[in-house]
Amino acid sequence: MEKTTEECEKPGSQSESDEDTDDDDEVPEKTISHYSSKHRILFVGDGDFSFSLCLARAFGSACNMVATTIDSQEKIEKKYSNGVANVRELEERGCLVLFGVDAKQMSQHFFLRTQRFDRIVYNFPHVGFLYREDSYCQIQLNKRLVKGFLRNAKVLLEEKNGEIHVTHKEGDTYQKWDLVKKANKIGLVMHMSIPFSKNDYPGYDNKRAHGTLSDASFTLGYCTTYKFKLNSS
């Protein structure tokens, strides 16, 4: 599992041996929802890696992708029935999978700090169910996670046309996380928000990720993907 993205050509780039080939020979762009095989994508906290694997299958390759988790390889095996198989397939398709990556510190990671991404994706950030979901303490912990992630994602984002995507449940409790307000305070601006539909991502299985039911899905209800860009002003 120790490989770097240098083993894969960045989408749209050419090796020396290919410099003289016709443009018509380039691999055509493939898309799924608002993601493209031409984007360099970083996935954060991807549970059992089923979301990143969905995109890898749609693209036919994962050489443009880096998928991360705070868990170790051993924890992935214990927590998720398909976790190891998903990691193996991602790597076979060219994805770099990184373990032990904290979303609140990832800009200091020895590899990630040298990279810049067109899309940084974090679906349903959550610290785990330490308190009741609507309790003050639980909300404050989740707010810290979101704030830390956004600060670090900002550092790793391509300045031109880079986007940070956070998919978030809606409702009174989740609105108290102040996602958009926190983004604005650290120099990000929301340029779009769109409804999230799990059906747009075949094979994606959202996981609770914490506790004895870590491999179980949770009810999504109404969810939104918020897209943030650097504040040019």
C-alpha cells in the first residue's frame, strides 16, 4: 500500500514518451455528478471508501484520486465488512490510500502538504456519538471538526477553480454547526449548494463509522452538498 501518486500520470499530463502522440489519443474525460476524471480529488474521512470507489469505477481509473481515513488498516478491517476489499480495488485502480490522516491536521501530513487538489470532498463529517446529537457538547465537537477541516482543506486547495465539498444533513441540529459562517471566517466563500442524492453514486454506502454499529448505514433525510471556493477578495 506504500505508493505515491507519481506512479500515475495526472489527468491531462503527458509522459516524455507520449509527447509526440496526437491529442486525439488522450483519454477522454469521464464524469459522475459534479466530479470529473480531469479533477485531482482528495477524499477525507471516507468511511469504508465506497464513495471514492464509486467515482473510481465511473472514471475507469483512480490515478487522479487520494483517499484518506483517520483509521488504521487494522481498524478498517474490523469496522467495515467491505473496507479491505474496497481499499484493495482502489489501489489496483491507481488510487493512493492514506491511513491515520486527521482532517484537522491533514495540511501538515508529510505527503499531502506537498499536494494541491481541484476538489476536496468530505461527506457527513462527524466526531462520533459521544453525547446526544442535539446536545450542546456534541454540537461544539462537530463544529470544531468542521472548522479544523476547512482550515486545512483551504491550504491544500488549488487556487484557481479549486472547490471544497462538504455534504451535510439539514435540520435544526445541523444548522447549529454554522458550516457556511465558519467557512466565511477562514476566507472561503460558498458559491453553490445543491441537494445530495445517494442514488447519484451507485455503490456508495454511508456508514455510521463509530461505535458498535460502525458498519451500519444511517438515515440521510434531506442533505445538501455545499461547495466552497477561496475568497478572491
